[in-house]
Amino acid sequence: MTIESILGAIVIGAVIGALGRLFLPGRQPIGWILTIVVGIVAALIGTAIAQVMGVETTPGIDWIELIMQVVLAVIGVGVVAGIRGRSRV
């Protein structure tokens, strides 16, 4: 892995994770680093699912893949926030 690919994964993870938090109603008791980690994982899993489903890679934004990634980020943020919220009570 190169520095560029690591930085790219962090940036994409931050964007996907932030979108996941934005679309999840309520307050999530997780920090930004955990949000980025959830976003990176959601982006990787979303890309893998899109490839398995045969979603075409286009020269622009792959909207179907992006929607899958954001939905997975919403689910991931919700799960992590639920786990973190219960452990703090």
C-alpha cells in the first residue's frame, strides 16, 4: 500500500462515515476516528457487494455503489453507536 492509497481510504472513509452519521437520526455517541473506521469498512464492503452484483464501474461517480456504501455506513454507525451507548450506561 502506498501513502496515497492510505490517505485516499481515510478521506473516502471520512466522507462515507460522515454521510452515514448524517442520515442516521438522533445523536451518536461515537467519535470521528471511529466514524472514519466505520466509513472505511462500509466503503470496502459496499464496493465488494457492488462488484459481486455486477455493478458497472463508470468513469464518473458510481451512484449505485455509493448508495450501498452509505447505507452500510448508516447501519455500521447505528450498530457501533448502540454498542458504545450501552457500554457507557
